[in-house]
Amino acid sequence: MTQLSPRLSRLSLRPLAALALLTGFLTSTQAAPVAPPPTLENKAFIVMDFDSGRVLAESNADAPLPPASMTKMMTSYIVEQALKSGRLKPTDMVQVSEYAWCRGTSSESCMYLPLHGSASVLDMLRGIIVQSGNDASKAVAEHLAGNEPAFAAMMNNEAKRLGMKNTHFMNATGLPDPSHKASARDLAILARAIIHDSSEYYSIYAEKDFTYNGIKQGNRNALLYTDPTVDGLKTGHTSEAGFCLTASAKRNGQRLITVVMGTNSMQARADQTRALFNWAFASYENIRPVQGGATVQSVPVRFGKVDQVNIGPLQDVVMTVPRGQAAQVKTEVKLNPEITAPIAKGAVLGKIVVTLDGQPQGEQALVALEPVEEAGFFKKLWQRILSWFA
């Protein structure tokens, strides 16, 4: 399948299930023409491959737009990471203040938590994700940060850390605010982080309904009911934002993320998302020319207790390519000018460059797969003598 340079004769090509969330690839060249993406009537959209991070199609993807309840992906992400770190426990009880309490008007979505009552963190998380509860979002914001503005600051810090460059949060719910914005690209980045970092809780995003306080509410993501490959993430709607949807689907081992913003109906956001998934899955595939943790090459080491060190990438090298183009993929190793002991495990000693049909697609660091200690005085002296004659 994959053509490798002669220097990679020792490379293992066995597939891995390991995730390459941040491969470092910056794909800019398409090797072969594919059918154009569907023409859609919305304010912005994007299609991103989950494993490689390659953007397969986009329109107005960097425009800061009202995200409506897709905001709650950041709220749920922060809760999930607090659970992961141990700051929160699933059974911790969260109090419902008068500020967080939802009065049940038609103008907002609610979990219908009782005033001055409480619910567990895990129930709150389901209320945020499945029922899109503004009350649950505000309650956890107060629980974690003291008040919603302070929680919004936490949200913005996380957005910055994730590389969301065109996003600014003012609240935990997505209720309209002139300064509350997010771009389609940023929401795809956030969805990718949720799927990777919150795997223990990601299945909640696929739940079709949740009953709390005797009230059963269905997930507003219509694709969960019609497409078994779709397993998340979050809808949004306000009069200003229009109908929006961030979704993910996995087919034949490949996962894609889509974001559509500013459609004119619930049906339109579902239909447009479905069209993007069908186009992208039919047009692109993933290949893994290099396995994470595998030895790509053994390279000479100067002044080491051993004469060679094995190098390889920490993660799978993942590429998203037009279907049928895998045979054009080639890899080449480029080493640092001089590799000298001592060498720590994980030290960057070179890079692997990937090309498709002769065009560079990106590169990833190659690191020492084991440490190398510095040689003793006499071995170092002997190596210096040899280098003079060489």
C-alpha cells in the first residue's frame, strides 16, 4: 500500500488503535481532485477528520458567530475534565440557586431542577448534554467557579489552551450576548477535544433521552435517531444564531466531525450535516503509514554507552487522503545533524516527512525510544581518535 523510503526498511506497518489527536500535520495539498462538497445554505460550516485534524471542507469557518447552546460543549467539557482530575466526583451534589433555577418559560431549555434543590454531578452532566438545560449549566458554573462570570473566564482559558482563536464566552449556556461568539472551526476543535479527552463520558452525547424530576426529554440531535453512525455532540438554536449542530460520526474506523451554523430549521441542520458526512466519508480515507512507538530507524550515537538508539514517533502518523491515493504516500526520515549522548527518552532526534504524489503533507517529530547514557572517558577518547581519521 504505502511506499517507504529505503531508510525506513525496519518500519512496522501494523495498524494501531492508538489515537493521534495532535499529530502536528499541516495538510495543505490535495493530491487528486474529489467531488466538491455539497452546496449548503447556512452561515458557516466545516468538516474535520478526527484522527488527523485535516479540514476536508469549510465555508466561513473562522467567522465569530453566535453558537447558541453549542456553548454547552465547553461547559460539559470543563465538568468532564474536573471529573477526570478528581476535582469532582460523579456523586457530588450540586445546589440549585435562584439564579440557576429555570422558571420553565418557552424561551429557554431546562432540566427542571427544583429551586434550592440539588442533583448529582453526573445527572447535571446529562441535563447539560441531553436536555440542554440552562439551569444545569448555571448550577455547575456556580459550583465550580462561584458565579457564572467567573466560570466564563474558565471557559475562555480552556478555549485559549485548545487553540480556539475566534471564540469568546460570556456565559455557560449560550444565551444571547453581543460578545458571546464562536467559530465553526473552534467548535470542531472543541468537539475533537471532548471525544479524545472525555472518552469516559462521551457516550452521554449519544443518549437519546434523559428523565429527571419525572420529566422525560429527548435529545435534540435528530441524527441520533436516523443514523447509527452518529454519536454526538450538541445542537443549538436562538433567533440570532439560527439552527446549529456540531456532530460526529464514525464509519469503518474513520471518525469525522461537522459543524453547521445558521441554518433556517431543525430539518435543515440535520439534512446539511447528513450531506456533509456522506460526501466526506465517500471522498476521503485515513491511512497510518507509521505506527506510534514503533522503531523507524536505529541511528548512530556519539559518545554513548551504546552505539545506536532507536527512534520513532510517539503517536501514529495519520493522514487523511482522497480515496484511492494511498499508494502515492511516501515517507522520508531527516535526522538532526549530530546525535550525541547523553540522550533522554523522548528527546527529539529528527523528523519524518510525509508526501503525497510528490507534494509535502506535513511532518512529525521522531524521538529517542529509550535513553542513552554518556560513555566513559576511554570510550569517548577512542571515538574521538576514530573521528579524526574518518
